[in-house]
Amino acid sequence: MSGLLSSSIARKVSMALSAFFLMFFLLQHFAINITSVFSESAFNEISQFMGANPAVQFVLQPILIFGVVFHFVMGFILEIKNKKAQGVKYAMNNGNANSTWVSRNMIYSGLAILIFIIIHFIDFWFPEINTKFIQGDWSGMHNGELRFYHELQEKFVPLWRVALYSIAFVFLSLHLLHGFNSAFQSMGANNKYTNGLKTFGKWYAILIPAGFIFIAIFHHLTHS
């Protein structure tokens, strides 16, 4: 029994740690992307630095991909084990009384986010891999200028893509609203800072996805 409990705790802690890692990456990703709203040159320079930096490309990027895969796989494992453990009681559980809609549907918001990540890879990451590793072009240049800002704007010309991104970030916001506090609980955080962390998590879950939606709409409206 103790072994089973320890294994369950280990899975939850692992899930929480991967969640913290991905939330940190999301914040860093937003900090870079928001510069595109204020300065084309700054966004291009930061993107070129990140795109041509060996430490980012060959160390941090594989770690990030592993973190994404690990988090989703662990999430599905925990969901399956929770349903098996609850059995019949799970079906009879009064979910509305015992938990929020968001917490009961984390698996679905997670699936929506996973689909979005795949589309995002197709939009941005796969073309970068093709340019750098297949074509061998690490310059970041196109027609004598850094290409990143122009490529970003081009992606958000179609209204359907802006709508898709917006919907995906709404799902991300819902996922984070529960996931942020759940991660801290899994780590045993229960002290005088708990209420402050919950407040921070709520604002993080709302503002960061809203910021990404703003970026997509901004580039759709300002593209010339």
C-alpha cells in the first residue's frame, strides 16, 4: 500500500514539476512574442539570438520537447489511474458538488491544447527545422532582412488561424486556472503564502493567454 501511495505521490509531483517548467517557458515565450507588438527590430533580434544559439537549439529545445511530451503523457496516465481507482464511485460522484467544471475536464482542455501545439509546430517549428537543418540556412535572413517579424505577421493574415489560436488560448486559460493551484498542492504548498499564490495563479491563467490572443489579433489587424 505504501509503495502504491509513494508511486501515486511521485507521479503527481512529477506532473507538478513539469507543469512549473512549462508555465515558466510559456511566460518566457510570451515575453519574446509581445516585443513584436512594440518593436519589429527587437523581435527580429531576439528571435535570431534564440534561433541561432546552440545552447537553445541543442540543449533547451530538446528539454522543452521532452517536458511537453512528459506532461501530457503523465496527465493521461493520472487520468486513467484515477478513473480505475474510483471505479463505480466515479460514475456516481456528484461532480458539481465536489469539484469545478474545469477540474473535472482537465483531460479535455489538455487534449485541445495538445492539438493546438501540434498545429503550432506545423506553423512555426517545422518550417524552422526545415530552414536550419535541411536547407542549412542559419542566417535568419530573407531578401537581406531578418525574416521573423514578417513570418509572424504572415501567419496571422487568415482570420481562421486567429480564431483557432484564440480558442486554443481560452482552453489554455481554463487549464491553467485549475492546473496552477493543483501543481502547488501536489508540492505540498500550504502556508501563509497559499492565498497569494492562488491569486497570482488566477491572474497568470487569465493574463498570459489573453496576451497571446492580443498578439494574434494585433498582427492580423496591422498586417500590411
